[in-house]
Amino acid sequence: MASNILTDNFVNSNKTAPGRYADGDGLYLLVKPSGSKSWVLRMQSALVNNGKRMDYGLGSTKKISLQDVRALASQYRAWLAQGKSPKGEIEKLKKNPIPTFKEAATARHASLSKTLKNAKHATQWLTTLKRYAFPIIGDMKVSDIEIEHIEDVLRPIWFEKPETALKVKQRIGDVMDMAHLRRQRATELPVRKIGKLLGSQTKARQHKYREHFPSLFYEDMPQLLSRLNSAEETIGRLGLMFQILTAVRTGELRFARWSEINGDVWTIPGLRMKEGLEHKVYLSTAALDVLDRVKAFQIRSLDDLIFVGLKNGPISNGTLSKVLRLGSAGLRVKFGPVATVHGNRGTFRTWVQEQCPDVKEAVAELALSHKQSNAVIAAYNHAEFEDWRRDLMERWGTFVMQSTDNVRSIAV
């Protein structure tokens, strides 16, 4: 049977003669002699009303559009197929309004938080949805969300951030499963099968684990810092030095704010962290000295930024990369021809592994804000290894800022 026969122009026309006009699958436009127009759905199910044919009024065309009434009719058909009375279901919905995805996810998170043992995991569960799902489907009713909407959420990160995409997919699926169980939507949403639409992540995940950012040999890092120290002082050079001394990601450095510094602790909000969780950086004597030198510039931005770039905004990636490229000229680089700012984190990690055998792996990983997968390590995280981490960063600062003989002067 043909469906979607009617058009918006026909429905809204003032010249439509009185009568009943079929859109297909039992949906009709009813035009009365007075000119008033309304929607009627004629359905029959052996499971409802003893198999009698029923006409369901779906409202005036002034209140519900052609597109929306088709969706509503589809909902009615699904209820009938399940042996449910549409009128009864509508009454239930009036008592239990259909939530938006944002509302459903927040409620689900509140429920899960009571059972999850790891508080950080509980926080991260909602943060990933806030970052990736809410901007696209957050304000949609859970009853209106279809698989193509989930595809819109996941496609931008499916290959770029495969692990994150899988977590987001699982969490969206959990929210939508609960919506179905609570009768807030008529059908299940096959989120688990969406990989068939998006494609295999196998190659993307293999590439991720093979990928290394070009970085300096840690033996050459003191020479780079000595060059930066001996050159004319700029916000760009100080910014790169601070990134090296703290081993943070570029984005975390660029948007660092003075209000986040408390003594020798820099607390980075979860919204700026890759894992979505608040992260503490313990500042070495050398890192605190860099901040004092930045203060000497007496530059203040409206956003309280520490490293201010052009137009009073954050320092750019390009500036940091240029300072590193010029400062590291002639120094040894692995995994590529030119060192990258992000690669400085790898340099730090290699130095810890090879020069600090007494440092626990968990301490080094937590210093880099890497997720801890080992259950034993996770248990230690309550103390955050504060003393060990402070000691590690102080040792790193002492190492990279040590005096280097025969430092070749270079314009950086």
C-alpha cells in the first residue's frame, strides 16, 4: 500500500474540498464542510478492542504538521502491534512525560552513580555524553531519536577517537535501552549494530597504537631548555618551557588560567582534560620560576589566561611549534624529522622509564593524566601519589634545567 501520499501544500491549501484524503497506512486528512481539518488514523488489531476497527483522532492540522503526524501515527501502529491501546499509552505519557536525551542521560547517570565504585568513572560517564552527544541530540525527545541521529554523534569521532567513540556508543545505548524499558519510546534502538553503518574501526585502532609523535631524545632536552633560557624572553618561549616542565597536553597549557594555580598545584578542570576528569599538576621549582617570569610581563587577559597570545587570546599552537622547531635545530629527533610539542610528553615518559627505575609506572602515568586500567593502580589513585608525583616533577625540572656546556647560541 502506498504511503506518504499527501503534501504540505495540499494539507495547507484553502481550496481543499470537504472529504477524507488518504496519506497511506490508515492515516487520513479529514476536511469538514466548515473548512476545519484534522488527522484520523484508522487501525485494526486482533490484540486490541477485540479486533474491532478503530478511528483515532490525532489532532488538528493547526496543531500538528504532516511530518509530525506521520511520526505519531507510526507510534500508534507500534503500540497496536505490541497489543497496547494507544489511548491507554497516551494517558501514561501524560502522567510520565517523555524526557529529552539530556534529561534521560542525567537521570541514568544519577542512578548509576549509586552503584559505580569508582567516582571518577561515574563522572566521566556523563562528561563524554555532555561533550559529544548533548550538542547533537541533547534536546531531542528520546522517542524521536533514530539511528541516523546516533550516527551523526559518532561519525566525527568513530575513526579519529575509536576508544572514545565506543564508550559514547555504549552509554547512548544504555540511556536508550532504559527509555524503552520505561515505555518512553515504542521500539528499541539498535545502537549496538551501528558499527555496520560507520565501518570497522580495526585499522584506526591499530594505527592509534602504532602512532608516535616526533620527539626529542631526552638526553638533548637540557640543551633545548638552555637555548630557550639564553634567548630573548617571550611568552612563546616561556609557554614552551612550562609545557615541557609540566608534561601537559598543548590544549591544557594554552588555556591555563591564573585562578587554577594554588601554591605549587595547578588544577585543570575536567572539561579541558582528554578523559573529562579534573587533573592536578604538581609544579616544580623550575615551573614556578617560569610563572614568575610570565608575571613580569604584566599581561592580563579578560579570560585570566596565563599565556596570552595575539588579540588577547590564548597562545597559539603555531607559536609553540615554531619556538620548538627553531630551538631544537640540530638536536636529535625520533619518529620524525621535526619534534612536536605533544612529543615532549613522550620524552618525559621515556626519561622516567630509563632514568628513574625507582618511580612506579602508575606515578608516571598519572603525571601524564593517562587513564589507569589496572585495578590495583586505580585503588592507589585515592592518594594520587602526591608526594611521589611532587618528587618526580622536581627531579624532571632539575634534569631539564641543568647547565649544559657548549650550548650553541641560536635564534629561537
